[in-house]
Amino acid sequence: MSHDAAEIRECRACRHFRNDAKFVETAFPGLTSMSSGFGSTRADDGICLRHDRYLGARASCADFAAAHDATAHAPSP
């Protein structure tokens, strides 16, 4: 069995997860004053749009929806 990102079910592969530096910097004003969202201490951590939380890319939950899954639904506003 292959172990692609969808089978691992980690946040990094979820459609609700955003970890690009610009998005994280916008979500946390003042982060750039402490360096940058590109910082090594942040690693691949990001924000779950479904649960409105900052968390590690290796985290997971029951609401996982594969980023490439066309049938998955976006979180409600």
C-alpha cells in the first residue's frame, strides 16, 4: 500500500490547513516584528481554518478532508 499524503491524514494534507508564511503573518499581526512567518521555529506549522487553531502540520483530527479531494466541503464561514 502506498503512503501518499491523503492516507497519512495529517493536517499538512488537509484542505482546511494553511501554512504559507504570508497567510500566517496576516493571521498573527506582529509576528513579523519577532522575525517572520518564514522562521525555522514555525517549521510547517499553520492554521486550521475549520477549527480556527494554530497547530503542527503533523496533527490530525476527525474532520480531515484531503486537499485534493474534489468532494470535500469547505468550512462554513
